[in-house]
Amino acid sequence: MVLRPRLRHTDAQDLFLDGRRALVEAVLHDVDGGVHLAVTVEDDPGADIRREQGRYLYFQPDEVVVASTEEDA
């Protein structure tokens, strides 16, 4: 996935992640029916530690796009 944070419902630090590739670790639903994606940034050297501790970055589904295969090449 590629992160594309929006200006609404996000903090300023999320905007630094715009365009970064991420791995969706979990899809969570809140009591109000909202959907949230728990992600780790792929090139983050501390991602494995965050994953083990269950500490993720959270984005809404409209803030991520599927990475194209051309980006993988």
C-alpha cells in the first residue's frame, strides 16, 4: 500500500509519510462503525519492534492506495 494522508482527521506528522509504502497489519472497526488500518512503514528500521509491541500507525481506508506492480519493478 502507498500512504496518501488527507488533511482531514490527520495530524501534521502523518503528512510526512505521504507517498511512503506501508504494510497493512490489521483492519480495525470502532464502536461507531469506522474502519481503521493499522500499518507499518516498509522502510522504517524500527518497524519490526513496533510490530512486536503492537504499536502501529493508523490510517483510514481512503488514505491508502494499492501499490501498482510498476512501482515494484
